[in-house]
Amino acid sequence: MMEKKTIAHSSVIMSAVMQPNQANPAGNVHGGEIMKMIDNTAFVVAQRHARTNIVTARVDELKFHFSYFSG
């Protein structure tokens, strides 16, 4: 029988410095780059939890909300 795991066993914090080639002319990071980082983070968490190879089967929905500030 496998031991029970808490969220702390599988949690991860990932960060990255976004480069100019990952941004549009307005300086915003492309949504695809954010999606890639989300998928990579989900992979690490799922692999830690399952202790086996995993794949992303489906993403049902992902919404981006933008706010523009001047000044």
C-alpha cells in the first residue's frame, strides 16, 4: 500500500525571467509562454505525486484578463 501524501509532498514554486523574445511589441508576455509555464509546473507537480511519467491530456479552459495602466 502506498503512503498517503499531503499537498506539501507535491507542491512546487517555479519562476522565470521572461526575455524580450517572449513578449509582444507592447512588452506583454505572450499567452503561449504563460501556458507553457503552467504546463511545465503541472508536470512537475503531477510527476512528484504519481512518481511516474505523466502527460497533459487536456486543458479545458484558460482565460487571460488584461489591465492597462497609464502613467
